[in-house]
Amino acid sequence: MAPGPIADRLQRIRERIAAAAGRAGRDPGAVTLVGVSKTVPPERILEAVEAGLLDLGENRVQEARDKAPRLPGTVRWHLVGHLQANKASHAARLFQVVHSIDSVDILGRLERCAEREGRRVTALAQVDLAGEATKFGARLEELERVLEAACGLKSVELDGLMILPPYDPDPGRSRPYFRRLRELLHEARARHAGLALRHLSMGMTEDFEVAIEEGATMVRVGRALFGERRVA
């Protein structure tokens, strides 16, 4: 059977990842593609999984909760949207990676819930470098508090940083934000030797190639893989 359109798109995205990594002298295998499946029905997501996609990202806890039973247990689920305090318990149960820790309070809630569930969850601190009122993320002072709080945790491993730069049709305009996030990661590693801090989650459909050139280890791609989203 010939590959379907989603398999074709997945292959093209992988080729673009490899080319971007090559331009930066990086190993393409060091970049994880997270397919953002917000509003995408499970049968279409399954096409991507069967074509070899291992990581899926959802913006909403409840959407992942509905989809997960209908997809293979081999999928690694990422929460890429804002984590509400009252959803921390569900998030600890569902997700392997939470990209959107933006406060000490949310980090603590996730730790307590993960401990109750007997699970270990990887987390990333979402950083706000642009001060956009419509987006979440920790400012630099709060980021430092989050990093300090993460050092003593047992059930949540804070393993990197995430950013959503301001939207711009020119992907090059995202480069300074990606570069600054990489610098912040290096600075945080120097101050917090007890944290692994291996990952940079940055780059989406419009700008993931630029993000890879600047050091992304996780890129969150939705529309380029699944097509235009349905209205939620």
C-alpha cells in the first residue's frame, strides 16, 4: 500500500529537520519531533503513529485524556499547552513530558500529583521573553525560582526550557528568542548543577528549522504534519 498524505508529510518534515541540523553541524537524531495533534481526530493521528511518529503533543489535558485510549500505548504524550492548577492530577497521570511549567506553584502541584500516581514526569520551564499579555510563561525572576525549586524534587525532573516567541510570518524574526533561550539554558546549567537541563523545546511549523539551527532538541509541529486545524 502506498503511503498516505500524512506519512508523506512526516517524511518531508524529517528531511527538513535533517537539513537544518546539517546546516548547524548537529546530529538530526538529537532533535525530537513532537506532532501537535490538537483538534486532529484519532484516526488521522494513527496514520502518523503507524508511519513512525513516536511523540504527540496536546494543548489540553482533556483532549489527550479522550484520545490516549484510542491510540497505541507506545505513544509518548507531551502537554504543550498551559497547565491549569486543577488539571495537574490528570497531567501527572497522562503525560510523559510537560512543556509548560511557568511557576513554582504549578511545579509543586505536578510534583505532588506525580508522587501520588507513582510516576516520574519530565518537565520543561516555559519562559516569557517577550512580555506578551496573551501568552503564559515565567519571566526571568520567576524562572530562577522555578529552577531552584526543581532541585529538590523526586517525581518531576525539570530537564530544559520552552518558548513560544511572538508570531511573525518571517521565521528569522524568531531567531533572537531561540538564541536567548539557548543562552539561558547554558547559564542555568552553570548555576544548577543538580539539574540535567538537556532540552530546548522551541520551533513550530513556521520556524522549526530556525529553531534547530539555534539548538532546539524538541520541535512542536502541527499544521505541517496534519494540515490546517479544525476550529476547536
